[in-house]
Amino acid sequence: MRDAYHEELDALTGRLVEMTRLVRSAISRATTALLDADLHLAESVISQDEEVNRIFAEVEATIFDLMARQQPVAVDLRMIIAALRMGTDLERMGDLAEHVAKIARLRHPDSAIPPEIRATILEMGQIAERLITKTGSCIASRDVESALELEADDDAMDKLHRRLFTILMAPDWKYGVEPAIDVTLIGRYYERYADHAVRVAHDVVYLVTGSRPADSNAF
Amino acid sequence: MRDAYHEELDALTGRLVEMTRLVRSAISRATTALLDADLHLAESVISQDEEVNRIFAEVEATIFDLMARQQPVAVDLRMIIAALRMGTDLERMGDLAEHVAKIARLRHPDSAIPPEIRATILEMGQIAERLITKTGSCIASRDVESALELEADDDAMDKLHRRLFTILMAPDWKYGVEPAIDVTLIGRYYERYADHAVRVAHDVVYLVTGSRPADSNAF
């Protein structure tokens, strides 16, 4: 049987996995809100980000408490450091989903997304969901191999991000500046969301192996 | 006299202050590179970001080593946690300055910044420098009061960021989509740079008082 201390560490993992579920749901709903100009859904993403922040505050409090009481070493210490970083990144992913939802709300009842861009945004949303789903599994399973596999999805996201700019800068772009600004920001939010998912997965690698893969910083 | 352990903690503070100097210089040169379409200066920002990353890697290594060897408690533990977070934010600020420089390089020999935008970007660059200078002083002095004063500069940055959008979306904007995309991204980079500076200052407050002010998340 595990002692109370290790049960607290396990609970921390559970809270992080819960955060991944919340920020997955947030980006999923934000994408739909954006594509369908659904104000109600956008509002739900914006109001529910508080829940992510609340869990992160709890995670932080637990970590500081564990550090003060237990003076963790070796893998436990790595777990605590990794949890703090993972929590920070997941909290930020919630913010990014909220930013996407805020653009949907700002342009309602219009859609911020011109027809030519819809397929790309839909795909970015799907990749974001796939990434965070895999990240959640990585945290739960501590599977280093699958953590390293996230790179491929992140590359796919970067490719879609570049495709957005190609569409925006094409001579036949007919929507003018305002939608171009919206799409630029939205693209950036998805791309950053993916980067943070990869960072979280890298912290799983750190937790298990003691060393962290270099984060790519292409953009 | 201080023991070796506390000398190591002091050295950590010194390394973080050094990071603030490097990312201050980076954003300063990136702003000039952008406004003067100075390719040489842009390249220097891009190549020198490695130095920031290198120092951060050292800071991380020192922290993990201290945690494993010393099992720090109370204010020392807070110093270590805060240093890890501050280092993460400062490293990101270096990336953001690099992103600004990359846009300058991409548009060279043209300037990415139309004349109507120059004054606003110049001011954003100045506020960014002021923020990071104050942040550096806060880290060195552990002055909670001045750490909390950074909010005013951050508000000024947000105001300039909004002004950018007003100019971009005005009916008399005559530069089309590409410069609008550049300016949108550049504005975002400065605004995030300021956010990270405030986060670092908030970690000084945490370090001294044991609790951290809430980060604003207006955008």
C-alpha cells in the first residue's frame, strides 16, 4: 500500500489529467463557437476557464505544501517540479482557448472565419484536440515513447499555421484587413496551444528520465 | 559570512538579473531593427538568443542540483521555485524579441512598419525596455512595492496594443493585408513580452511574501 505522501503525489497527477480534459473541451467548444458563430458556446468557454484556473491554484498550493512538509528527493522531486510546469502550461492553454472564444464572441452574429479558411481552422482544432488528448494519456501513463510522438502533430499544426498565412496573403483574398487580423491571432492561439501541449509532454519525459527534450521554437 | 549554499542562491539571483539585461538588450535592438529595417541588428538579436537559452539551462541545472542536495525549506524553497518560474518567463521574453527581429529580417530591405505605426511601435519598445529594467531591479532588490508598480506600465502597453488595432482597422489604412498581419503579430509579441515581465515581478512578490498577485489576463 502507498503512504499518504505518495497518495498526494498520485492525486496531483489526477488533477493534471483533469486539467487536460478541461482544456481539451475548451478548445473543442471554442473551435465550434468560431466556425458556427455560436455565442452561447463561446460564452461557456469564457466563463469555464475559471475552473481551470481554480484547479491550477489547488495544484500549486498542494505542491508548495508537499515541498514544505516532505522535502521530496529524486523522482518525487522531479514529479513536483514537472507538475508545477505542466500546470502552468495547461492553465495557459485554457487562456488560449478562451482567446479563441472571445474572437467568436466579438464577431457574433457574424463568423470571424471566411469560408476559404474554415477547413484549415477545423483541422487546427482537431489537431489541438488530438494533441491534448495524447498529452493527457502521457501524464496518466508516463509513457515516454508516446510523449515524443507528439512532435508529428505539432509539425502538422505548424504547417496549417503557415497555410493560413498563404491564404491571407494570396492576391484573391477579398475580405480585407479585419478578418485577416482575426485569423492571424486565431492561428497564433492554436499554434501556441500546440506548443504548450508538447511542453507538457516533454515534462512527462523529464519526470520519467530526468532530462527534458529541447523545445522547438520555430515561430 | 554566508555559507556556500546561500552563495549559490545569491548567484542564482545574479544569473536572473543577467537574463533581464540580455532580454532588455534584445527587445531594444529588435525595435530598432524593425524601425530602421536594419538587417545586421536583426541578425544579432536572432543569433544572441542562444545566450539567454544557455543561461536558463544553467539556472535550471543549478536549481535541480540545489533541490537534490540541499532540500531547501521556507524562503530558500520559495527562492528556488520563483527562480525556476522567472527563468522560464525570461527565456520566453528572449524568444519574443527574436520573433520581432525575425519579422524585421523577413521584410528587409523594406520596413515591416508603415509610417503611421512607427510612433506606436517605438513607444511599445520603450515601455518593454522600461518594464524589463524595473523587473531586473526588483529581482536584485527584492522590493515588493516597486514590483507591484509594474502594472501601470503593463496597462500602458495594453493601451498601445489596442491603438494598433484601431489604426489597422481604420478606413484609411492603405497598406493592405500583409503589413496588417506583421503589425498584428508584432503587437502581440510586445504585449506578451510585457505580460511576462509582470509575471517575473510577481514572482519577486511571491518570493518575499509567500503569495503571488493574480496575473491579469485581459487579452
